[in-house]
Amino acid sequence: MLILRYFQIKGNPTKINYNNVQPNWTGSIDVFNYQEKHLRTFNFEKGKLISYVRFSPPNTKQIGKN
């Protein structure tokens, strides 16, 4: 089981779902496992994925950009 949290940067809160980010949505989505271990962060700007961070044991980070 995964837990998703999303944080909108500007404007009124909008609904998002796992397969559709609104066209102009700007913010980040954090993915955690059921034990609250932070697995990944996706950063969006105007509806497009601009970067992500994948957290790997032991406390290392892998950063990617589109």
C-alpha cells in the first residue's frame, strides 16, 4: 500500500488523481509506503513533470529531470 500527499503551490486546491494532473497544476506529489518511509517526490509545473527525487537506502537520493 502506498500513501500519496500532494501540495499545491498556488491558487485554490484542485483535485488530482493518480493518472491525471490538471493542465495548469503546479506543486509536488510525495509517495510514502505504509510505514511512512518517503519513497519519491514528483515536482510539477503547469501540469508537466519537471523533476523527481527517488529516495534509496541508506538515505541516498537520486535526482532526475525531464
